[in-house]
Amino acid sequence: MIGIAVMSCGKNDGYDDYLDNRGDIQLFSAAGDSSAIIGKINQFRDLAGKALNSTPNATGGRREINWDGVPAEFTSPGLFPANFFNLTDPAGVAGRKRGLVYTPENAQLLVSDRGFSDIDQGYSQQFFAFSKNKVFSAKGTNITEVKFFVPGTHTPAYVSSFGIIFSDVDIAGSTGIEVYDGDKLIGRAGAQAADKKFSFLGLSSSTAKFTRVRIVSGNTALANGVQDGSTKDVVVMDDLIYSEPVAR
């Protein structure tokens, strides 16, 4: 049987939540302004790993990604490299060795310090950053995927906790995450709605192995001339939080 601890600030009505019988998967969910979600985020951080790791060769603890240190050359309209946060050069900067890579390798990804108003001016008052001042999105799609490596190496890895902060979820059920062990779906959960605010969503287990995460950000891709309304929901991302990647 699954041991489920649902820790949320309200019920998600649309996304088909699913937890496999492989482990004691816990769901963390909260929505609102930063003060409304920080308590749930901190609970998740404690479970993922109390120590925030910033260098390779860590044991235990957790990793976090925000976009604020991304250099101008990789900020929209420039593309953000899929492997930016798993630099494998031994002489490279430790802060870029966090063991997370987007897939496929040629995925088109964007980081913006203007709330993506460079894509459409209407976004200037729609997307806000939880950790100031940049947000993240895929280009031309509402779906992104990540996989894990032992930080700073090419060694495939898994995590046991993964959480994400979304910006401007308008429709419950439009946004969520799916965690996989290889090709096997082991957990899926949807984010609560919070218009022009934040939605935090996390899954954690003491036994399951998350080797890949599929992230669904809204139901409509970010694009010039595309706005929220009726059945359309455009959503972007901010911080990622995950346990220290462990070799498979």
C-alpha cells in the first residue's frame, strides 16, 4: 500500500493525481503569494535534505536552482543551454555542477529578467519571480523534461525529492509534474491555481527513485500574441528544489 501524506493548502480539481505503489510518496502543494507558500517550501526542503549543497561530491542534502545567476548571453532572447547546470569540466565553476540536465539536448529554453515581456508586452504584469529577478520557460512548448546526473559528471543518477515553483497558474489542472523511474510513471500531481502569484508543487519518497521528471507548465505555450483567457493558461517556472542526485 502507498503511504501518502498530502500536505496542501487546498484541493486541485483538474490534474489527475497519481501515486504508484512503489513507495511512500508524499505530495506537497501550496499556492498564493511568497509568504503563503514559504512554509510548505521549507517543509519540503527539510525532507529533501536540510543542507543546501553548492559543490560536487556532496552526500545527502539538497540542490536548488534559481535563474538569477544566469549570464546575459543566456538570457532571453538568447537560448539557455540544456546542460548549463551540469558542467562536467573539472576546472569549471562549482555552482554549475548541480546534476540536472534538460532533455532533449537541443531543447530550446529561455530565462528572462523581464517576465518575458520581450516576447509579449502583455506578460510584463503576469509573470513574477519568487526568487528575484528571473523566471524560466521552454520555447514553443509547455512541456519540459529533466534528468539527473551525479553533479559534475556524466554518471546517471536519481533523486528522491523534486519540487518546483510555478508563476501564474490560472486553471487548476493545467499544470503539474510527473516523476519516472526509467520509463515507469511513479507519481503525478497537479498544481493549485494562483492568478499572478505562485504555486509550489513537490513530490518526495524515502524509497522511490526519480530518474526523470516531466513538467507541464500550463496548457498553452509562451508566444507573442498569446494571452491567458477562457481555456488558455500560460505558465512559467522559477525555483527547482531536489535531493542530492545519487548514482543509479
